Amino acid sequence: MKNVTLSADEDQIERARSIARAQRKTLNAAFREWLAQFTASAGDAQGFDALMKHMRHVDAGRRFSRDELNER
């Protein structure tokens, strides 16, 4: 595991510690959870981009209007 040094407003750090304490975890553990979620969401965007690139050959035959795209 690698150590990272971050800087933030002192009040924010204290509020974050209080929230983490209320959730019965350390601020470090809360940050690790956030980092895992943050990196997972970035992976979703990369997956979407890869899918769109893979599907580039699909042709609907014409461009649809906004109203057609929003029909239910």
C-alpha cells in the first residue's frame, strides 16, 4: 500500500473525521472507499467509450429527430 499526502481545509478534515467516526471507520478507510468508487466510475466511462468505438460500424440508415429519439 502506498501513502499519499493530501491537503484540505482544517474544518473539512474535522467534519470528515466526525462523519467517519459516526460510521465507525477511520478517515483513511473512508478515503479508500471513496477512491475505489471514484476509480470504478472512471472505468465505466472507459468501458462506454470502448463499446461506442466497437459499435461504430452500426448504421441506422438515417439520423433521427430529437422527437423520434424521445418517443416512448
